[in-house]
Amino acid sequence: MVDPDRFRYVEVVVDVPAVGDRQFTYEVPGAWYLPYGAKVEVPFGQRQAEGYVVGHSSDRPDFDLKSVSAVYDLRFLPPVELLKLGQVLKEHYLTSTASFWQYLWPPLVRRKRLQAGTKLDQIGQAAGPVQPGQVLWPGQPGQPGQPGQLFAPGQEIWPTTAELQAPGSFANTLFIQGPASFRWDYYFDQIGQALSSGHGVIVLVPDIRKLDIVVHALESRFGPVSIVHSDLTGATRRENWLRLLQGKSTIAVGSRSAVLSPVKNLGLIVVDEEESHLYKAEEFPRYNAATVARIRANLQDCKALLGSFVPSIRTRYYMSQGKLGTACIATPGDVPDSPGASVTHMVISMLGTKRGMAISKQLHLALRDIFNDGERAVLFLNRRGTAPALVCSDCGSTIMCPRCSVALAYHARDKVMVCHTCGYSQPPPIECTVCRGFTWRQVGYGIDRVESEFKKRFPKVPIFLLDQDTEAPEDVMAQFRSSAPSCLLCTQMVLGFEVPPFTGLGVISCDNLLSFPDYSAPEQVFKLLTDLLHLLKSSGGNPQKKFMVQTLNPQHHAIRGVQDPEAFYAVEAENRAALGYPPFGALFKIEFSGRQPDKVKQLAEEFATEAENCPQSVQVLGPGPAPKAMVRGRYRWIVMLKARNREDLSKVAKQVLNRVSHSQVRVTVDTEEPYGIG
């Protein structure tokens, strides 16, 4: 029986970044019992804050206490293995307990106000003593609570020293390489084995546009599944979450966030396209779902399968070091139905091309031949709008976003200027605010401008647009499918669709990606071009296909490497090893942001100075303004830390972050192969 006096006071970590993992003591009113991991609402300063119970006490502290205000529906209380996972991840990613435990609950869970004098039987059972493992959600008087996964008071939820080493182990992880059909045949076999032995399964895909196909394939073989991703309504996510918690569903399938699904008796985690950047969270904490899958597999002693058609540099490195084993790697004989397309590769130099011209003479001639044969073509440019910027012809000033230090993109179709960072929009200006000039010049080109040029060159060939601004992408694909000759002009969105047979694919440009200040930019371009090439080869139709890439860097190894992947990997590995970039070294990005630029700069400089004085062998790069020096009204500075091993970086970052802080400056840490510096 639970003794309420023993748990009268609770230690709570609050979801307030400025206080980190500091614990605050609160009184529990009445006879409520709040288990470890319970999500609560507590008074914090002049406001209410969300927090999580991390400890209990029967001894009243010698200072005035505030009381817990509310408790969230404990039917959703995470199981102990997920709470432990959250603790391991917060150490790995140098963040707080609350920042990860928040992801162990579905959104918009209802809460119940706590009041003094509440009867013990109101915390979940109609009557009788409260037993560990019995009571969860505080029900209405006279209504029973829901049975669930409450663990006994005092049960150890903190990871052991051995469990904290889980991020460094690959013991339970295997890699599968091959085309999608080959990989999924292997996944389905492994999923079937896991289910037949009474285990649950998590399946991750990077792009939610592919979920319908995956869900249909899974349900046709194994029955209903629970879908987990952020685009679902709160009610649907809560329902699916509860079904998994209660063991009513044994398969969770979704995008990045599904890796934290509360699957009972977990036996297998499948991560398809493990190299995708979409598995990396854009918001803090910046976890990578592929890494979390590997860590979770180690903690829960289950299997993780990482699959890919084009393995990442990191994966290849770990395999070469003997850390990561392979389940299987496809050979041509393993994929008898793979298309036998013959592809002509054309790398088209844009050096010397007339400024503003999006379609070169060589690409024009190749497209003309395709259309004359009654075939389809796809043109690719990963840049929305008409032009990335408008520049005053008289004084050269650029129209900037008032909330971000980036140029507003011009969308001629909608007659609007848009910030692709924060979403701010405004009408195109009539006159320049600097010199009062009236003439504007478009700099660069976006997908809308390419469409305009295409229509002038091929007025009789229908062209269809597919980008983030497309309202009905399925209708666009249907129109493209029913028209020949025709052209699909698209961004990276196309990789999430099943494209009808086409004969040629032209990449208008990928130079903006190559020039991004990011050590991983070549790999991202190589991955993108390889995916586009595979899209072309697997589309069916005419087996004689053309793959055309326009570029100002025709000899770059990321572009040439599409025809020779091993050569690309060799050059890229050599470049990174020479500079100590991941996976040959460790790299952390520390970002400082706030409304007051002087204070942001000051804290970044203090951090860099303190880091340079640490005894560990760590290289400090910076501080300096981020390439996007202001985003949504917050000024940003960054410091990069580089070392041969991750342990040294973690020690330095922890030591310095404990010494430097400012209430008006937010500090975030990206500890896993940070993409870009801005």
C-alpha cells in the first residue's frame, strides 16, 4: 500500500531552459501520489510551468513551499525504459531532463487540478488502498482509473553507468544496403519474426509523404498499425499512443518522432533511408532519430536495422572500423526486377553562360530531342519562387526580411515577397527605401522563373509545377502522368512521389547547396543527385535515359561521383579526415541567441574564452555571427568546438556551460554532426 506521507513532497524539473536540470521541491496537496516521471504543472515565478517528478520525500524543507497545481493524465505515463532512455539522451545531447521527457508524452494531454483534502480513492480507484502498478489517472469521484504501467515507488529509473555508455555501442545494430524493394523484403521478414515471438516493432521513414505506401504494405501483411508523426491531430496521436502503451497495437510506424513511441516489449526498430537529413530534429534538442534508434536498441536489448540505398559517410566509416555489422548488401543478382536502364550522364558547365539564363543550350537540345520523341522529362531546382532576391538597380540594396538577416524571395506568381526562413511576407515595393529608385533587378532564379523560360523555349509542351507552394500535388502528378510529351518542374518534394515513366532528368543547378558553409554539403549534394538518378532509372518507360546536371563546378567530386560512388567516398573521406571533421573527429555547435545583440555577442565571447582555457585538447572556432545572423527577431552567434573524440568535447561543453549563462540569452548545443553553421 502506498503511504501518502512518504510522498508528500516531490522534486520537479521544470521545462524552463534557463534553469536546466535544477530540481525544485513542491508539496503534493491532499493524498495524491505522483509517480516518477509524472508530468505536472507547478507555479514557477510569476507563471505556471510544466515539469516532471524526479524524486519524493516525506521531510518538509525549511523554507516556504508551493504546491503542485495539476497533474497530467497518468494513463500516458511513460514506461520506465523510456524514462531511462530520456536520461541517456539528455546526457548524450547535453540538454535537460525536461527537454527529452516532453517527447515521451503525446501532445495536449488533459490535466486535473489538485486540491487539498482530496480523498486517496480519487486518484484512480473507486475505493480501496492504492497499490503500485494499480493507479494511474486521477478519475472523477466514484469512477475507476485506467490500469497501466505505473512502476513501484522507489523503482530505479536512473540509468546505470553501463547504460550511459549505450550511445557508443553498435552491438545491436545492423546495416542493410540495396534498392527499396530489396530492403523492404528484408524488413518484412524481420518484422514477421519479431511479431511471431511476441515483440513490438517501430518502423521509421524520413518523409511522411511515403507513409501511406508503407502503412498499406505493413497492414496488408500484419494487420492494423499505429501511426505516429507530428502532422496528425492531437486526438489521433493520443489515441495511437495509448494503444501502444496498453499493448493493443504492436507496430508503430512514422517519421522522426516515432522512435520514442511507447511500444511494449520492443524487439525491432527499422530505420529506412538512415542517411536522410530529415531524421535530424530542426528544433532543440537536435537529436537524430537514427542514432536514437541505435541507443534505444542497446538499452532495451532489441535489434535496430539501418537501411539505405546510398549509405552515409558515417555509416561507411563505422563499417570500415568494424563497429557496425551488415545484415545484407544487395548484389545485381539479388534484384532481378531492377530496371535495366542505360543512362547517358551529361555534366554541363554553366561557366560563361549568359547571366540569368536557367536552361543552357545543351540542356535545351537534349529536352528538344526528348519532346520530339513524345517522351516526358523532369527538371529539378530546389529553390521556390521566382528569384531569391530583388536588388535595386540604382543603389544595389536588397530587400531584406525585417525579422531575419536574409533576403526576401520574390514570388511573381502571387505578387509577393516571402521570407523562406520565418514565413514573413509583404507586397513587392514600388520604390527603394534607400535611394527612392523605381527599378528592380531579379538576382538568381527560382522555380517560377525557370517555368517562364521553359514556356518561351517550348510553348507547345505542357509543364507542371511541384513545390511546397503547390496546393494539390497529387493532381499535378496525375496531369503529368496523362500528358506526353510533357515536363515536370519540381523541387525535392518529387522524391516523395511515385513518378510516371520519363526519359530525361535535368538538374537546373545545385551550386547553391555546394556553396553552403557546411562540411557535409558535398555529401548532401551527392545524396540528392544519386536519389534523382535512381528516380530516373526506376521510372520505367524508355530504357535509354539522360541525366543532365548544370553546374559552375563541373569537376566537383560530389557531381562527378554520381557515376563513380567509390571515388566520391574516397575523396570525401580524405578531405574530412585531413580537417578532423566527423566521423573522423567530433564537432559541436554552440548557438547563442537573444533579442539584445550585445549580450548575445558577449556571452558567445565568454564561452569561447573559457573553452580555450580548458585542459582538454579542443579546438575553438569562433565566435562569430551565424550566416543567418538574425532569425525571427533573435540575434545569433555561434562557436564551434572540434576535437578528436566526443568525450573531450562533452567535458568542455559541460564545464563551460555551467560557468557562463545569461537570463536573456538562449544557449543551444548541437552535438551530432551539426549540419551547417547557420
